[in-house]
Amino acid sequence: MPETQELGTAEDLVERVAAIDVAKASGMVCMRLPHETRTGRRVQEVWNVPSTTTAILELGDRLVCQGVTRVVMEATGAYWKPYFFLLEARGLECWLVNARDVKNVPGRPKTDKLDAVWLAKLTERGMLRPSFVPPKPVRQLRDLTRLRAVLNQERCRHKQRVEKILEDAQIKVTGVLTDLFGASGRDMLAALIPGERGPRVLADLARGNLVRKKAALADALTGQFEDHHSFLCQTLLDSVDHLTGQIARLDGQITAAVQDLPGPQEHTRPGPSLVERLDAIPGVGLTTAHILLAELGPDMAVFPTADHLASWAKLTPRTTQSGAKRGSSPTGRGNPWLKSALGEAASAAARTDTYLGARYRRIVKRRGRKKALVAIARSILIIAWHLINDPDTTFRDLGSDYHQRLIDPKRRTRDLVRQLNALGHDVTLAPAS
């Protein structure tokens, strides 16, 4: 049977549009309006606008006077932000679109003017879809969480450099210590850098369970640590401590920003209760909960369903169909900050004795580790959607034996008996007392 689909009409087209091809110092603006006297004809005007605040505000006034109802621009680095936010403040409907969706037709010349015209034509025909741009409080929270992630990465790099310096000095302590920057490791570094070189003296600084490894520590601390290594280590440790202080300050700012987030309804606040409910998900800690709120926001109206959110986050395989063949292609890039946090949460949840842990162990047998982690990350995101969307919902784990409870006992018994019979055993069942 042929497939019937309702298509858009001319009423769906946007009559008065503007498109901006954004660059660092300026933007090429294309405005398309209906002709004043000739029906069905369009009037097009293209001009260059500097990316200064005054020029953009003047552009906004001009577009408002011309009755423009939609302004579209590509996501080009951070250069789109002045145009988007200043024009939005003027009351214009601004759309940010993915550059992948607005590629020019192959074979046509590539100039800023032609790109702006092409973007305007796609806009007036309704062939584009807007990207998700959260409100200002969520954007500010997003800036804080992303900066914290960057500083954490930089601190990890400095720690790795310290380990390399110790290896250069034949100090093999990282083979005995689980964490070089734990209490015992920092005490040893604090004594080693000023000039203490005695392996047994340094090994005596061990704490906790490391006390039983003093002999191995003394052997690992025997090396050729010189003043040159001492200077390098002290410089890196100062950077590590400085970054630790900055991360602690960011933690306080993030906590305050989460409490000030606007809720879905006016005069409401999601507050810390939402963070606590997200924290109840296996594998999700406070840091991941903050990232989820920063990247998604507290209002799920922009994502009508949980599957819509999973598709936006690129955690669902894309279907490809050609002729009789139907397959799946890679999920896509998505939001790297969100996918990174969900990946860490999925790795942590996979090691738990929960429903998500059991789900991971079921999938990893037949699909492999990477696809199993993506499946768990998608499950975590769907759970987060329900918790954010409904303030009265709380997380309840289904249990690691959830899949076993779904099995019919009689059918399971019959299958096991059949397997034993196939192995040459005669089975007789008796009811348990």
C-alpha cells in the first residue's frame, strides 16, 4: 500500500525572515520580504553588519521595523552569541541551527553573501529546525560546570606529569600506591621534595593499609631523586593545589546556581531536592547531577518525550534503510559534555548490584562493552527525564533480579530439564519441602 502523508502548505512558510552568516568581526545579513505590489514575488536585501553591540542593536531595530518574524544563524563557535542574545532581547524570534543542516548545494560558489541567502531561503520554506538554547540561568550554570570539568582535566594532567618525573628519578612508588595524591602519597612527596632521600624514612610515612607494604614502599622509593626533580615536582604540586582551590570555589558557585534555577512553572524552584533525586540513580553523583541540570535545564517542555531527549543526546542508533536492507549507523556526536558525564555514570552503574548493573551484564555478553555502556547511559538519561519532568517522581530501583522475576518458573524448569536430557541425564523432579 502506498504511504500517505500530510504535507505542509503555503501557510507554513515564513514570509518575513532574516538570516545571518556569522563571522568573528562581522555578520552578513540577508533579509527576505514579500513584494509590496506583486503577489508571490520576494524582495531580498543583503548587507554586512559589524559584530559590535551598537551595530547589532541597530540591526534589531531595523528588522523589527520591517516586520521580520524570524532570525536564523548558524552555530559558529561563540561568535553567534552577541547576535542571538541581543536580537532576542529586541523581541525577535531567534533560531540557532546546526551547520550540518544548512550545507550549501554542491557546485555553487561559497561566499558569505551566498551562504546568508541560502540560509534565508531555507528559513522561509520551513526546512530548518532550531537547536536547544537554554535560558540565561541554565547557561550560567552550564558555564560553571564546563569550567569545572576543564579544570579537573588540567589537574589530572599535572598529576600525570608528577608521576612521569618520579619515574624519571627511578621512584617507582606508583606501583605500590593506589593514589599518589592520597594522604600517604602527599606526605611522602612533602618529605621527598625538601631533601629527605631515605627510603625507610619515607616509607614510615605510610598510613592505613599501606603500613603492611613498608618493605615494598622502601624498595620503590629507592632512586635518584635530585634537586632538579624536586623543583619540577614542587612547581606542579603548586599548580595542583591552586586548581584544587579553584574547583572548590566552583563547587560552591554551582551549588548556589542550582538552588537559583527557575522551575518549569513560574515562581517555582527545582531546588536541591531535584539534585538529591537525581543523585539516587546508580552511578550518578552530585557532580553528574549538576551536569545533567546544566546541560538539560529544569524544564523538559523542550523535550516532549524521553525518547526525544535520548535522540537529541545521540544515544540512539540511527536507522538506515536501502531496498530490502535495514541496518543501524553510529549514534552521532551529540553533546560532548553530557555524553562524557553519562559515560562515567554508566561505567559506575555497571559495577553495582542494581537493575542497571544487571542490564549491563546482560547486554555486554552479546553486544560488547562499548554498546552496553551506551545502553546504560541511555537508560540513565531516560530516568533523569522522568525525574526532572515530574517533581513528584522518585527513583526506585527494580533490583538486580528483575529479569529473573519475569521468567515463568514452569517454563524455566521445562527448559532446564530439556537441557539436562540433551546432555544424557535422566531427571526426576521432586517438590521442595
